[in-house]
Amino acid sequence: MLEFDDMELLQLQFCMSQTKKMMAHPSEHMRHASITKKVEEEMDRRKEETGAYTAEKVLRDLERQIKELGG
């Protein structure tokens, strides 16, 4: 099983959106749609469970990083 952190998953979503226009064969479109759906479902799951990809989560992460730096 592949495991991605939140930022890697966000990057994968971006890559999938950029490659969609390069697909030529219908089977490529089907696989692309399947992968994109799985990525988006995982992102939705993380958003519900941890607040990932929300402004609140970004602020919490920044505050944690500042504390770790001794600020």
C-alpha cells in the first residue's frame, strides 16, 4: 500500500489535474478518473478526520512548528 503525507497527496492531486489534458485513449481517461477519484476520496477522508487542507489545520501546524523552533 502506498502512503502519502498530506502535502504529497495535495501534490499528486495537482499532478493529476495537469496530466488530464494529455490523455488520448479512452482507457487512459478511465484510469485517470479512477486514480483521481481515489485521491479525492482520501483527501476528503483526511479533511473530515483531521481537518487537513483547511485554514485551521494550516494555522495549527504553523503554531506547532513555531513552538518547536522555540518561539
